[in-house]
Amino acid sequence: MMAENGIRLTEEEQKRRRNRSVALGLVLGALVVLFFWVTVAKIGANIFKRPM
């Protein structure tokens, strides 16, 4: 069997790490949505008027 070598985190440290990960995920998701809407706003309705 393999011996467990690693860092053991306390329950509080695990909660902090999980909260930080959730916050980072939300910030990245918000940036994706922001970039999408900025792109849509810059292109505007003219995207449908281009020649095919």
C-alpha cells in the first residue's frame, strides 16, 4: 500500500480554499459574459447586413 504523503488541511483551510475557488470561478465567468456583451455591442446589428 502507498503511504499518504501530502499536506493535510484543517476544515477551516478547506473552506477558505473552496470559497476562493468559487469566487475565482464566478469572476472568470463574469469576465466571459462581459467580453461577450462588449463584442456584441461593438459588432451590433450590422452582423446581419454583411454579404454572404
